[in-house]
Amino acid sequence: DWAWKKVHTYRPYIEEVKGLPNTESSKKVKKNKGNQKPGAATAVLKVLAYLAPRHTEVLQGLATLQLSNSSNSVSYSILRDDCIKKMLTSSDTQLRNIIKELSDHNIMGSEKDDQGIEQMFIPSTIPLQDILDWKLNQPTI
């Protein structure tokens, strides 16, 4: 006989957000076109260690698409089609939930272009190659 109780610590996520750039709004990630901050890459890799593997695979898929695209952003429909093709997600709702969590961690951002098409991107403060090189079960930095 045992009892299960859901207990929250309500502790802040200090370690994972220490090196991320400060943003005015937690809902919007700014697309920086400047120098990369070395602390941001370390913080992102720590966050990747604690995320579900599917989230990391979606992020790596976006990084691959973003590197192959010269505009540094990818339309949502292209990302969705790529994730379905790789069997990472099976529905729009699943992908939206993953994107929301990654956006909450300031690892992924979105904006609408001139035609109103939603564009997804990884901010330039995060090196794309570090995300692509990251492997599951890798010790954290």
C-alpha cells in the first residue's frame, strides 16, 4: 500500500536561463542579427538535456531547415511537413505544444512575415551547429 502525491517545488529555473539574453517580453523572442553570446549556447545545451527527446529532435529539424534556408527563418508549414515526414509529430496540436514549450525557454521564436505566414526561427544568439551536434545522453556542460 502506498499513496501518490503530486508535490511541486515551485523553484525557479535559474540554471537554464542564466546565460540567455534578457527579453522585454517572455512571449516574444527577438531575432538578433549581432554577435553570439557564449553563455547562451551553454544555457541552451543545459535546457536540451532536460527536455523530452522529441522536443530536441524538432529543434534539430528546425536548425537543419534554417541552415539550408538563406532567410534564417522557416515557414511553419515547412517545419510541420518535415516533422510529419520524420515521424516526430503526427498532428498540428502536438507540434504547436512542442513549439510553445521551446518558445517558453526562449530557444525558438516565431513571427509573421509580410504575407501573414508564420515564420519559425532559432534566435541568432544560439549557434545552430551546437544544436545539431548535441546528442541525447550527452553529459551537460
